Amino acid sequence: MRVPGLVKGLAVTMRALTRRSVTAHYPDALPELPPRSRGVIALIEENCTSCMLCARECPAWCIYIDSHKDVVPATTEGGKDKTRNVLDRFAIDFSICMYCSICIEVCPFDALHWSPEFEYAELDIRELTHEKDRLREWMWTVPAPAALDEHAEPAKEIGVARRAADREAGEGV
Amino acid sequence: MPEALAALLRVLVVLVAFLVLPLLVGQAEHKVMAHMQSRVGPMYAGGFHGWAQLIADGVKFVQKEAVVPTAADQTVFKLAPAVALLPYLVALLVVPLGPGLVGEDLDLGLFFVLAVMGVGVVGTLMGGWSSANKFSLLGGIRVAAQLMAYELPFVLAGASVAMAAGTLSLTGIVEAWQPWWLLWQGIALVVFFVAGLAELQRPPFDMPVADAEIVFGPFTEYGGLRFALFILAEYAGIVVLSALTAVLFLGGWHGPFEDTIGWVWTLVKTFAVAFVVIWARVAYPRMREDQLMRLAWQGLVPLTLLQLAITAVGVVAWA
């Protein structure tokens, strides 16, 4: 009466036994991650203006930024002194971070990027707060952005940069 | 004196087999179950595909503190793992591997083995009662109910093959065995195997230890070495049940070149049955308590009675 079902159960398990397992042998073989994997957040310190947008948008409040203003003396006679933001501290506490990517999307200067690296477990939870030099190191692991489609328009930024370069070259002549 | 020495040697060999075979079955379960679920199972212990996993587990269990609950019945609690384990050692003593290759050839072998296997369940029952824990008690009661229900078809199925062979000696039964008995004793084979699984509380008959609802049944309060002994008892039980099924129903050492490598055939058949035990665990979900009882009383008992009738007709017709 229930025999077909019982046989089916045996057949399914036997078939699985004869096939290769789907287990990824992680520490021995590294996983192939998709290019936009959210592993760890990398920071290009040079791009950061300490605008605090990321820290304010962070839902988990895990970004710590300290900065001060430096006075840049006027370059021309009688000109006005300028001020410039200097980043003292930029830290992300990955024990709180929920990998929502909001900071990266909100950054107007492309200072934050996703890196697919994920092996940064620590024995002490305090070690999970990555300071800016460590965040800078992650930058080397950020993959290049995906190539555009074959007949796509070139990226807007490239056009802007090229026009500026052309203008400068014209003025130089 | 040499006679005593030979007896000692036999006991030693049985003891070694008793310590090694359950580990083999346990390791096989680790790997077979894993692959049946598209996993790989233990991979690291011992270097090659985790072959030393159970040894590592054993070392871990030995290191643990032996905790006895304050409210527990101390003596019974401590005695229970031994009561659960030892019967299988004793049972293994009388199971023949080949002609003459047996720890102790009893004329009442089958009777002895069935009686002793029933004692093993009492160990679990003792553990469940003495733990002073409601989950343990529930599990213990379920063990008792299962023992009541499945002992009957188990013994009757064994009786059927004893009737067919005309002897209770395990060696005698194997010698009387013919390949066509697979058909003649087919029902008894299935019933014996299923009832044996239930007796060992193996999935799908693991209602007494159902870990998702009553923690771990009678073993809830056990830890460390005592727990390990219970688990060892389960695997020793698989070995004994498989060996018994092989000897009673699958013809033991009968097979090609049985004069020289008969004992290999017994082992091969034993492990084949053990494989099916593992297979059943992976393939089937746990049965509910009422389904368990229904299967025993409305399914297996009538089937064995039918088998007994068939056997009786056969014996009268051919003898």
C-alpha cells in the first residue's frame, strides 16, 4: 500500500550516494564568489572628504569618523585662506555592520567600495573594528568594475574628464 | 590447560571484534549518510577522509566530567550504560562467523541471543527511569512500549527459521540453510529486520530518543563516557542484528568458495545488512508513536503468524 513511497525513498538516497556531493571544501578550496560579493568594506582615504554622510546613514551606527579642519594659506596676495577637512580617524566596526551597503551607495566621492574578501575573523571582538589603514589595505582586493556593454556609451565621468583635459590642453597652446 | 587457553583466545577475539566492528559501522554511517545527503561527512580526523573521527570522538568523551544528577537514582543511573552494552557483547559471543569459527557454540544459540538482546533494552529503560527527568521518563516508557510491541514479532520470526531448520543452534541453522529459503522465509526476514531496527530504537523507529521533541529520551541526562557507552551499545546492536540477520536468513557463510573464505561471506552479508540499517535511517522519517504500535500489532504480528503457518506447512510437506 505504501510500498512505492518506501522504495522511492530508498531510490532517492541511493542516487544521491552515487553522485558527487555538492559540498564546497572551503578551507582547502577557496569559493568562487560573484563579483559583487559583500565581503568587507574598503576605503580610499584620499577620496574621503569627512562629509559624514556614510556615518549618518549607517543604520547600525558602526562607522566612526574624526576629522579636523586645516587652514590652507591663500596662494595669491590678499586672497582668503581656505580650509580643508583632514581625516583623523575612519573606522568601521564589523561586529556591528550588517553589510547593507548603504554607506557605499551614499558616498558621493566613491571613497567606499565592496571587497569580496571575507576571511577576517578575530578571536577578540574589538579587533573587528578596522581602522583606516586597514580599510585602505582592503582596497587592493577590490575588483575592477565590470566592463561596459560592447556598444554602450562611455561612462559619464570619462567624458567629463576628457573634456576638461582637452580644454586645459587648448588653453596651454 | 590448552582448552582454557583456546577459550580465552576466543573470548579475546570476540572482545576485539566487539570493539572494532561497531566503530566500522559507525564510521560507515558517518560517510554513507553524508553522501546520501550530498554531503561529505568528516574529512579531517586522521588525515584521510576522516577515518579517525570516531576515535577522536571517543577521546573527547573520555575527557568529559561524569555528571550524575542530584535527584537521580545513583546506582541505577551508573549501572544503566553497562546493562545496555554488555548484552550485545554476550550475544556476539555465540554468533558464528564460519563453521567452527564461533566464540561459544550453544545448542540453544538462537534462544540465548534473542533473550540477551531483550536485556539490552532494559539498560535504556533503567537509564530513562533513574535520570529523574521527565524527558528521560517519557523516553523510557516509549522504550518499554516498543520492547513489548516488537519483541513478539522479533522472536516469532526467529522461531520460524528455527522451525524450518529444526534446530535452535545458530551453526545448525546456517548448515540447514538453502538459497530458496530466501523466498520461503522471506516474510520472516523482513519482519525480523524491521522488528530488530525497532528494538535498537534506530530511525525510523527512534521515537524513544526523538531528539526534536523529548531532547534525547532516556539519554538526556547522560554525558561523557556513559553517553558514549550508550551510543556504542546502539552500534554494537546494529552489528549483532546484522550478523543475526545474515546468519539466520541470508545463509551465513554459504557462498562461492565457502570452504576457505566462508567467514568472509558472513562478514560481507553482515555489513550489507548494516548498510541497509543506515540506508533506512537516511531514507525514512521518524514514525509517530501510534504508527509504531499499529505497525507492530496490526502489521508485523499477523505477518509473522502467517509466516509461521507457511513454515509449518513447508516443514510438514518436505520433512
